[in-house]
Amino acid sequence: MNFKINDNKEERYDDYGQISPNFHYNEFSCPCGCEPKQKVNRKLLENLERLRFIINKPIYITKGGGIRCKPYNDRVGGYSQSPHLKGKAADIYIKPNTFYGLIDLAHKADKVGFTRIGLYPFSHFIHVDIIPPSPSNSWVRDVNGKYFYFTSLATAIEFANELT
């Protein structure tokens, strides 16, 4: 996979090693230890790199928040059609990991082109992916693990703010 670093130089990256300027495949690999079969989607990586550039600080992938095999996804209660199964999603956070930092990260993720953004204020991360919204493009998981779905990120953020 190629990434343009600046106007003059294009770098080549490995699908299962250093996959982009700021991310290694190990950050996305399924934590169950299964053999890597699924690549990280290029558009997801491009959006993560754009986001990293805009915020000018490292982005961290949660354990199990990158690619998942079906057995692992089932074990953690993931959605049966989860974009994590296809390398099209990431659960991310930044440091320091505060509620308002996550909200700012969600706003900026929306601006770089992620199509769906989930807020997990009590687990301290956001979910970003690149699949078409159907029917919602944002959601919030509350402290009890209940999901609330929204058609706009702004409404999801308002709701999350009321919960915290």
C-alpha cells in the first residue's frame, strides 16, 4: 500500500507490517491470536492518517478495536455484520483520554470523512468506520451497555453530554 508523505515522495507500506506512516498492523490485529487474513481497508487508514495529522497527536486503537475474526466478534457481543470483520472500522482514543477530548476527536473524525461514529463515553473511546449509514450514522452506549441511535453526530454528542 502506498501513502504520499509529501509532494515529492511516496512511501510503500506492507499489508501486515507497517501499514501506513503512523500505524502498524499489530495495532489492528485480532486479539484472539488468529492468523491475519483480513487487511485494513485503505480508506479507513487514509482517514485515520488525516485525523492524526489534524489533531497532531497519536491515535490509539483499543484492544479488539481493529480487525476481528467472527469467533472473537461473537465473544465480545459485536454486531453480526460488524465492519470490524472486514477491516473497515476502528475503536480509537487519544491521550489524555477525557470526555471532552473524545467529543473533539469525534467532531474531527466527522470532518475527515468517517461515515459512522459511535460514542462510548464510559469506555473512553469512539468507534469510526467507513460503511454507509443504515439507518443511523451515530450512536451512544451508556454506562449499562444500552445503545441509543441517532441520525446526526451533534444529537449523539448532546445525548452523551447529558449522560455524563
